Amino acid sequence: MKKLICLLTIWSVLWALATPAFAESYNWGMKKGSNGKPAEAGQKFDKMLPKYEAVYLGDTSKKEIYLTFDNGYENGYTGQILDVLKKQNVPATFFVTGHYLKTAPELVKRMVKEGHIVGNHSWTHPDMTVMTDEQIRSELRQVKEKTAELTGQQTMNYLRPPRGVFNERTMKVAKEEGYYHIFWSLAYKDWVVDEQKGAAYAHGEVMKQIHPGAILLIHTVSKDNADALDSILTDLKKQGYVFKSLDDLMIEQQLPNRMLY
């Protein structure tokens, strides 16, 4: 009996080690930028991310900005945001979920039609670190296929991990599927729809954190963001910032061309 218990214990440990949930996972975070100084992810992430061609920051010697939006669901503000981007002639990347693709297809079509990039934010917005490799692949493939069906955009190269949760295994699987993980160097608490603080707050948060090479994360569910975006873009341009796309960032980072995926 003791031998059986011992064998069962060993088997349980081995099973746990082989289970994706057992692998260490991380929540993306960094020391915020201020006074024009870039955000810092820390030595651990700075060493880890390049192995999987993941990025959170552009060239900090250039006043370039990469504008990205997370679209988990539509809250009535994305049209306004697209109007501002068109007026300001600023490119952006919209990371969409399966729910967004199913409930706001016309907005996704408009994104592509107006020259923006649609990126992958997973089909169901899960914690991918507790999923199998094949489940992760399915999450990513469903978004890519539905986007292509709606818009004709055949390539999808950029992934923002849902919930900002990831580990080395999920980055490896995503890379094998042809994706660059795109994290961020500037963000603030903007996603809680019943805790909006006004356009001035959103404007101030961007301005106090802005830095060369910034990848901005903005949630489209926020009324504050929609109302502040025009003034944010105007004032950043006045400071000499130029807005570029993630495709430009890949060229600057000298990362492989994945347009074939």
C-alpha cells in the first residue's frame, strides 16, 4: 500500500509538471515612464522578450509613437475614435476578440478600409497560460480566419495577450503561429466603464507618461479616451512626436517579415 501511495504521489507530481497551468505565468507590468523617460519592464522581461521577438517599446532615441487599442467589446466609442484617427491621419492597431468580430463587424471592416491594422486579442479572452498548445492555436486561428472573412485582411502578425497574462510557453506557441507579442509601455486604468474620470484625466495620464518609442495601450470602451483622443494627438504632435504603425516598428526592430503567415 505504501508503495502504491508513493507511486501515485510521484505520478501526481509528474502530471502537474506536465500541465500548462503548472508553468510560471506573468502579468505584464512595468515601471511607468515620466518626464519623457521611457518605461522600464525590468531585467527579467528585457532578457525574456527578445527570445520570442516580443516587444513593448520602440526606439527610445526617436520621438515615435505606436498607437494601439484593445477591443474586447463595443461600447459605442470606436466610431468616434476612428473619426479622430482619420482627421489626424494617424495609423493604429486594433486588437480584437471573437466577441468583437461577431458583434461589431462593420467597425472591423472600417478599421481595415481606413488603413489600420487589426491584431489578435484571442477568440474568448482567456488566460492562455492554463490552456494547451492546441487550444491556444485554436483561439488565435479563429480570430485570424474571421477577420479575413470580414475584411479580406489575409495576414495577422500581431498578438496582444488577453488580460496581459503570458509565459514563455504561450509566447513560443504564438511565435510558431506567426505572431509578434505586442505589449505596451504606456497605459492607465481606463477600462472600468463606471469609473470614468473625464477627458482631462485621460489626456493628463498620457502626457505625464509619454516618452520616445512609446507603445500606447488604450481601451475603446472608455468614453474618456474617445473624448480626449483628438487633443492627445494634437498636443503630442506639437511636442514633435510622429505616429507610426506596428509594421514600421518591425522594420525598426529588424525583426523577420511574417507577411507570409
